[in-house]
Amino acid sequence: MKNQKRGVLRPAEFAEQKLLTGILDGTYPVGSFLPSERDFAVKIGVTRATFRETLQRLAREGWITIKHGRPTRVNDYWNAGGLGMLATLTRYGKFLPKGFLFHLIEVRNNMLPDIAELAVLKASDKIIEYLKNHPKLKDNAPAFVKFDWELHMLMVKLSGNPIFSFIFNDFESIYTMMTLKHFKIEKARELAKNYYKELLDTIELGHEAVGKLIKSRLKKSGEIWKGLT
């Protein structure tokens, strides 16, 4: 609606929200054509320039296809989307299909053991230095979220593979949201504390032992994650 309150959203953010909500809720299904730039901009109450900027950005992510002189078409984003779409998509959680968040965690779990092995092989001393701070962790969810994410990103950086960074950077918003719920559970915090200690001890045994430990620990926390998703 033209006069709908935007809250704290900037015009471009508001335009994105209206357009993507329409795509994800089926108002503009895959294969359909959007209204003209002018009509859509007037309908939601933003300038045509702002709406065009939003269209171009979403086209670069793969949501839509823009062709000069033709209506803008909604792409089959579930099958044709790429990593650039992931960070945007995770901001619209209520439209995600059942199991989507669990699949994201599953992807992370499949990559993390290999990332950790590479990181330990190349710079185990830096991981040890970081893990030595775990006894100082405050017993609350935000503290564990921060420590856990920074540990992951340290391993990603030390792995030496920049592609891992691109992938994990897109996980940050959804990972933060999910782990905040995860670490509100006392059992999850206890598992994490034991894991950090065991990981610290295992690094001395070599990178392959670290990979095996992480695979084992991820299985133990899997049921908690499954319940949350």
C-alpha cells in the first residue's frame, strides 16, 4: 500500500521488502512478470529511480531478469540462485520452506571439519591461543554466539581458501539468529564448553584428529539444531 509505514527502513530497503515479499508469498510466482517500474513504484510509494536501483540489484543476485523493452520476469530462484542470494533470502525466514535452515546448518557441518583440518595444519598456534580464552566465557547465549562464530571465522581465514570466506560470510546473519536460540539451551552451552576444551587438547594430536573430533561433536549437537529448525 502506498501509505504503509516503513518503520526504520530506507526507501531502497522498503522497496526490496515489498518486492521480495511479493515473490516469496506467491503474489509474483516464478515465471510471472512484474508490473511496470512506474506502476510498482507508485503502488509502494517510492521513487522510480529507487525502485529501478532495487530491481537492478536483485537482478544481479538472480531473483529476476530485466530485458530492455520487456516486462521484468521472476526467475526460478530456488534452482538458479547463487551465493549472493543466500544472505538476502535468510532475512525472510517466515517464507523459507520447511527444513531450509537445517540444510544450511548441514552444509556448514559438512565443510567445517575440512576447514578445521586445514587451519590446524597451517596455524595451530593461533587456534590454540584463541581457544585458551574459553574458560572466561560468560554463561549466556550472546557470549557463546560471539565466541563460536569468531572461532569458525578464524579457522576459515587460517584455512587459506578464500572461497570458504565467501560462503561463511553469507551464513553470518542466519547463523547468529540460529545459534542465539541454540545457546539459550543450557545443555548446548555445556556441550560447547566441553567441545572447546577437548578441541584444545586434540590439536596436539594433529589435524586429522581435529577433523574427527569436530565430526563427532557436530553429530551430538545435531538433534538440538534439528529441534530448533
